[in-house]
Amino acid sequence: MLEVLDWLATYGAAPDGGVTRLLYTEPWLQAQQALLAKMQELGLEASFDAVGNVYGKLQGNRYTLRPVLTGSHVDTVKNGGKYDGAYGVVASMMALGYLKAVYGVPKRSLEVVSFCEEEGSRFPLAYWGSGHVTGVRSLAGSIDVADPEGITLSEAMREAGFQTANLGDHPAKREDIGAYIEIHIEQGSVLGYKKKQIGIVTAIVGQIRLTVVVKGNSNHAGTTPMTMRKDALAGASEMVVVTEQMALEEGEPLVATVGRLHVKRGTSNVVPGEVEFTLDIRHTDELKMDLFCTKLLTKLNEIARRRELTIETVENLHASPVAMHEGISAEIETACTAYGFQSMKLPSGAGHDAQLFGPICPSAMIFVPSRGGISHSPDEFTEPEELVVGFQTLVHVLYQYGYGGKADEIL
């Protein structure tokens, strides 16, 4: 499992140790194709779906039982680490290969999935992979969305070998999944601080992602007096500062982040006429998250009016907080007790694919520690021994639902 994790990191690798695999790019495609081949080597029935998710199936002999799906995402942020998403894909794939080799055909079908995208790093559409499987995402209204270079989603899909015509809105949606189990690095420092080996996720935080476009007048920097300017960048800058101030006033656990800011046709001697920035708001309480978002947007509109600017907002994601399944979580805890692993329950402040599955089927997450809480960085690291502990825990749980005492349960 550790060797395969290192192998996967070679796809999209940078000299500084970082990894970049953006949706439908060449490194991404090569990684998905390589994973499909690896699944076949392990004796799994492997295939792509219509949007680029890769599945590996270990067919059970009781066809009335709904399959358990496990896995994570293969895409990364720009110059990210080699564990985020990838660990969940590799650990799940190797777990199914191990179970097949040792125990043969299961009662219940077990499947691993490498979701094509989760991060939203290239296009402003997070959870493109799991969103299609769950029906949250659709091709309609999305294929014309463009990346920062102006390449549309439909163009990127075709370039990678995936068609968009005559597929319908939900070509990859599934309604047969019995449960979803995801293993992931924590991307935080709680497990390390508490000296725990396994985190049993209780719930995943809610999340709203917006794109904000501020428009003013583009004009000459030398001939336009300060009092006559409609500076989109100055207005956007005030909005960024106000976002931070309001989030601080709201207090924990709410967080609000402006992660990307783009000045359209930005030049040193031109008053900026148009600025686009992203807004990410998260909270464990959906009502409080929505209320804060409404208050913040009202304030941003006030700033725009005062500065004689216009403002447009597009909501790219609205993911509700989701509780994880108590029954599967209890089985994870049982596995930790059986092996003597130190575990604890905790919520996830990061969004995950399990968040989309929670409303449609029993879902659970296993966390392993992240050194220093660092993630989305080449410095992202988890000790090999901790990765193995997570892998053993996942194997135990998948065995129970595929072969053992939980295999006959109705999911």
C-alpha cells in the first residue's frame, strides 16, 4: 500500500515534492488510467464512468445486497501533497485486493472508486466526481463553466476523451449504493495533539462557495483623479477585509476565506475595472452558516453602492453539514478496540466526498493524523506507521460488511 501510494505521487509530481493533478489535465488522466490498470491487476472489475470516475468492483455472490463503496478523490490542489485524496484511493484499492486474495468472493459486493474531482481547483465546481454519482451535479448548466485560462469544462472533457453530447444531465448517477466509507488524512492537528491513531468522524462541516465579481471603470492611472475613480480592486480589497472582520466577530466554528483574487487585464498604470474573487464559508450549523452568508453579502453590496461599483455573486456550492452513520462508526471503533489502536471521535472542518453521500446512504469516515495539521502543501505528511494503522482499520471494517457479521445487514 505504501509503495503504491508513492507510485501514484509520480503522476503530476513537481521537483519540490508537490503534486498537481487538475481535473481533465494530462497528469490527471494518466493517474486515472494507471489506477484502472492497477485495479485490474488486483483482480477487480475496473471501468471509467461517463465523467471520469474510475471504479474497481469485487463482485459478491448475493446480488440482493447493495454494495459498499469505498474510496476518495485523485485530483489535487495546485502543488498539493501526495496524501490528500490519494491515500483514500490507494488504501481502499489495496484493501479490496487483499480481501479478494485472502478471502475470495464476498457475500456483498465491495467497490473502490477514484473520484475524478473533489477540490474545485481548476473549475469552480467542487465534488464534480461524487456529485455526479449522487445526482447533486449535472452536465446541464456546468459544461460552459471556464477555468482561469478560459477553457470550458466541455472542452476539457473532450480533450481528455469524455463526451458531453447526448448523455443526459446525470450520466454517472447511481441509486444502488448501500453505504459509503472513506479513509482520509485529517488535514488538521487534533489527532496529533491528542496522540490518537484513528479519528472516527462524527459529522462534516457545511460549506458555501461563491464567486464574486466586482465591476467599476477601467481608466488611466495618471489622468484619473482619486475622487473620480470607480476602482474595482480597491472595492474588492475592502470587501476582503470586511469578510475577515465579520468572521472574527461571528467567532468559532465559523470560518470565511477569500482564497483567489483575479484582476481582469491588470496593468500597473490602469485603474482596475473588474475584479473576481472566491468566497468560502463553513460552519457546523447550517442555519448560522446561511445567516452569516446573507449578512456578509448585504455588507458587500453596501460597499459596492458606496463606491459606485456593481457586484455579482454566483453560488458554486452549497453543502449542508452532514452527520456520519452511527452504526458504521461503531464498527470502526470496534476495529480500533480489537487491534488496540487509540481512537477518538471528532468532526471534520474540511469538506469530503462523504458529505455528498451522507444524505443518500449510510456513510462514515476514518481519519489518520496529519503531521502539524499541514495539508494542501508539499509538506503534507503522515507517518508510514499511521497510514498502515488506518489501512488495517479499513480492511477490518470492509471485511465485516463484505464477508463477516455485517454482510447480511440491510443497507
